[in-house]
Amino acid sequence: MKNIILKIILPLVAFGGIAGGVVCYRIYSENKKLEGLAAKVENGAEHLRQIKEEEKKLWDFDSTNDNEARFNIAVLKNILGDKDGALKEYLAILSASGGKTDEKNTKVLNNIADIYQDKMEWGKAEEYYKKLLSADPQFIQAYRNLGN
């Protein structure tokens, strides 16, 4: 029994502590980054508070509100200037829907394409505008954006 504890359980606990520490550090770093961005934006503190409120919904054991919370977080992060953070949230929404590019995800697809355009990643922007138009051919702004 002592060998099992030393060979299996102890390394798992140690790894869990390291992994937990890495996760905590990432969360801390993300919070510091957002605080820095919020200080530079009008109403930044309020946007940061709203992000925290929406993040609570991701941990409330009710997955029915996760995509809405992620969407709101993405919008707020984009306002703060965290394009990569916003993109991560939008892509998580698409992933949660199995990558479906249906009408329900048109706002998500448009916002992803807009962010890629802002980041001057033209190929990615075009890819998502085309996905958007395949889901909703009546989304006129996407045609305009593709022409730019």
C-alpha cells in the first residue's frame, strides 16, 4: 500500500498542485491584463464588473446560459480592446454548437470575421464572412465587408 501511495497518489497530488497553480496564474494574469485595458477605456471599470458577472454564469452549473454569457463576455472584451480574448469566447460558442454555422450563430460569425479584419488577418476574415453568408445570404453587411 505504501508503494502505491508513493508511486501513484503522491505524484498525482503534486501534479494537481502544479496544474492548479498554473490555472490560478493564468486567471490572475488574465485579470491583470483586463484591469490594465479597463483603465484605458471609458467605463472600463463597469465593463470589467460586467465581465465578472457574466463569468459567474459559466460556473453556475446551468449550461443553458453559457453561450449567452460567453457572447456578452466577448462583446465586453472586444470593447476593452482584448481582441484575442473576445475571439476565444466567440470560437467557444461555435465549438459548443458543434461548429454549426446556422442562423443562430450569425452574430457570432460576423463578430469573429470583424475581429479578424481588425487584426488584419484577411484570409480568416474572408473565411468567416463566407461562413456567415452561407448561413444567412441576406446578411448584407457581410457582402460589404468582403468587398473592403
